[in-house]
Amino acid sequence: MKGRFLLFKELDITQELREDLNRIAWGVSLGIVFFVCLNGAPFAGFVRALGVSELMYGILMSLPVVSGVFQVLAAYVLESTGARKKLFLIGGMFQRLSIIPVVLLPLVIPEELKGLTISLIVFFLLVSAVGGAFNGVTFISWMAALVPLKIRGRFFSQRQMMFTFTGMVGGVLASWALDRIGGFVGFAVVFSIVTIFAVMDILCFIRVYDPPMVKPQHQLSLKKMWSAALRHSNFRRYLIFWAVWVFGVNIAGPFFSAYMIDYLKMSYLEITIYTQVVSNILTILVIRKWGMLVDMFGNKPVLRVCGTGVSALPFLWLLATPENYMIIPFIHVFTGIFWSGIDLTSNNLVMSLSPDENRSFYVASFSMVTSVVGSIVAYALGGLFMEVTAELARNLNIVIFGHQLTNYHMLFILSAVIRFIAITFLVSPIHEDESVEPKEMIRRSIHMIVDKREKVQRVQG
């Protein structure tokens, strides 16, 4: 790569590794807008436009994120074949290209055959999820082998800062296009364009070096690999925490977008600016700080601090009303600050808590459990909760902050309670080597800031 575009020059690594890390970082910067649209308001708007029930809405919204269900199979294939790079490239292509027929189907199948349209959408979303399973499990295994432990915090934080910026810009453009074009034609145009960029992301990995995989001494069966992952007590404790955490997050997750689209009557551009742009700007400003804190104090204290902050955010959504939803940018200031730390530490902990041998299966077990509990079950129960509590909320006739409590608000409160339970009681038993307590991290961080200011004052004086 040309020197002027080369990043990570400050890291003490070989030139070959530096170029590979650049390909990885620039690649995701191209492809991230695909996932911004697929996991955000654009895909939520597409599903809403299909006119399905709340339960079916939750199920369809879960399908793009259920790849973890198939990661156990993907990990077994990976450990059996060792073809990590090939599986990554093929899986990534299937994950991305399968979305194009999803958004084209409503344009080519008549409205009276709506059942057929929904069935085919489910099929292609499942194909995408299977591709995502192979893509995801091979990526984490690949990165754990390629990126040295001593620089992971700094590399992944800077990588996240890059794709956060491009995702923000791309998300604004995609939302603007949806508002201008409208209808299923708008969804087809936007998702086709972002899919092209997502394919370019995968192509960036063709020249990235794939270190030889650690061969297990004995080839284990699928059942024994699963048992080995669950018998690893520290990994199991993290698995339990994360399953509860993502369940608490995702039971309400797809309904924040629905709340803005249906209840608050916001445009796609407003949603993107008030949510993604605000949160992404804050992520860009703080993510390298989280990376430095991870390298200095460990992942666990950063996770606990950020998780506590994120747990309180659903309560703030109770203040957003159709007449005044300016609380939403304020919410996403804290979303950008705290969620960036959670995203960074969660991936690092999966890599650090799993052993080198059969690591991909530990990653797959983690993804499968969290996908089943945190995505399929959570999304479906969230939709079911919305259906069964709609009449209850109207009958209760509870007024909160001058407006009647709705089933949306009840779901947001439930989400906050589950998040607090997970971050308060289930993180402490997890052991991470050389990590400190959150209070110690905060104390030492404040001390470093004070020392730095005193040094600057002495120099200026």
C-alpha cells in the first residue's frame, strides 16, 4: 500500500503486518454502511413496509443477526479443514449478496402473493445468516492469530474509529436516498449500492496473510468440542453473562427503530442524524481512549463501566414524545461513549478467554448461545410482548411525564432492568489476567489526568 495511506505507523510491528492491518481497517470502512443499514432503521423500515404483525416483525428483524446459530457448524468445518481464508471469503460473499434478492422480491411478486414474498425473504435471510456464520467465526479466529495481543486494544479501537466515521457518512446518504426515493424502490436501490461496497470489503482480505492454524492434538467430534467449550469454567461464566446481556438489549433493540418510525413519526434522515451521527461522532472521540484503558487496565473494568452506563439509557426513551423528541440526540451522546467500549471489550474477551486450540469452536459456541438467546428468543419475545401488552397498556391508563404509558415504554423498562442484572451480578465472577477493579481504573485514570495537567502547567509556567 502507498505510504501516504498507510496507518498504524506508530506500532512496533513488521511492515508486512502493518500493510495487512491497513487492508483490514480500510476494508471494513467500505463495508460498514451495509451493516448500518441492515441492522438499523433502513431494514426496520423495509420490514414495517411489508405490513407484518409485531411478532413477525421481531422474527424478521432477528434473522440478519442469527448467524451465531450456525457458527458451531462453521467452526467444525473450519477446524476440520483449516481453510480459514477460503471459508471467510466465500461466507462473506454469501452473507452480503443474499440481501439483494430480499429487497427485490416485493417489487417482482404481486401483493396478493404476500405469503410467498415473506417465505422467500426468510429463505434468503437465512442464507445470508449461514454465510455470516462462516464469515464471523473465521474472522475472529484469523484476527486472534494475526494481531499481537499487545496492540489489540489500539488496533481495534482505531479500526472502529475509522468504520464509525464511514458508517456515519454512508448512513446519512442512505437515509437521505430512502426519504427522497421512497417505497420498495428506495430500499432496493439503497441496499443494492451498499451491498457492492460490502463485497469490496471482502475483496480487501484476499492479500491478507493467514497464519497457520494451531492443529488440535486430537480431532474432536462436534459433541466433544461443544462439551469442551462449556467445561471451560471462566469462558462459561462469560458466556452466561453475555447471553443475559444481549437478551436484555435485544428484547427491545428492534423496537427503538419502530418507535421512531411509527410512534414519533421521524424521517429516515432525522433518525440517522439524531442516532447514528451523534453516537458515531462520540465514538470517534472516545474509542482510542477506551483502547488505551483496555491495554493498561484490562477489558473487564472497561466493560463494567460502559455496561452500567448503557443499562440506564432505555429509561431516557420514556421522555421522547411525538411533540418533542430532542432527548434522542442526548441519549445517543451516551450511546456513542459507552457502546463503543462494550463493542471493543466484548470481542477482546472472546479472544483472550478462549484457548488457542479449537479457539474457533469456543467463538462459535459463544455466538450460537448468544444468537439463540440474545437474538432469536429476545426478538421474538419482544414482538410477542408488544402484541400482548398493547391492550394492557391502554387499560392501565398510566400517565408518565405528561403522556400515557405505552407498550413501547413497558418494553424499554424491562430491557433496562435485565441489563442492570447482567452487568451488576454476572460480570464479577469472570476472571481476566492482570485486570483491575473499575474503581481502581477510574482512580488511576483521574490521577494520570491530574499529573498530565500539572506537567503542562509547569512547562507553561
